[in-house]
Amino acid sequence: MPLIQLTTNTPPEDTNRDAFLATLSSAIAEMLGKPEQYVMVNLTSNRNMLFAGSTEPLAYVELKSLGLPETDTKRFSAQLSDIISNRLGIPATRVYIEFSSPPRHMWGWNGATF
């Protein structure tokens, strides 16, 4: 049920794309204490994006999960920013992260809801 969507104007190198996706997946599972088998990662790259009047490398991230602990979002933000900075070379000052925790009945899977 955790979903991380990362949209950026700068992609990882093609040879590192799968490794980057795997890094995000395992990091989300560990951060949230949830099985990785439920984690979905969606990377959208090469987008036309502007932030603070500049097209320098940037990223917009959405992290959604049932029961996402609001008290931990500051720590999650730091961890995700570090991964993005280290793997994509995007400074934390050019990353926006949106956290959300939908109600269980608003998250579907396997023909039902949670």
C-alpha cells in the first residue's frame, strides 16, 4: 500500500534506473515498517519542470501510505532528500515532498479495499 511517486526533470542514468527504483522501494519499506511486497515506486523523468524560476534539476515526490505517521514526516523528508541528492544529484533545496495517509476504504488492492 505504500506508494512513492517521484517526478523529476533529470533522470537517473539508464544503467542505474533499476537500482534507483530498488533503493527507493527498500527505503520506503524500512521507513514505514511495512513489507516491501506492498511498496510501489513510480518514477517519471525528463519532465518539463520549473522551480524557483529555474529549470535546474528538481524533484517533486509524493509518499502515500495507510497509517503514515505524521510525527515521522520530518525524518522521512530528510531520508528521501538524501537518497534523491545522492542518487540523482538534486539538492534538497530543490525537492518538494508531499505526504498523505488516505482512509483505508479509499485505497484499493486485489479487487477490494484495505
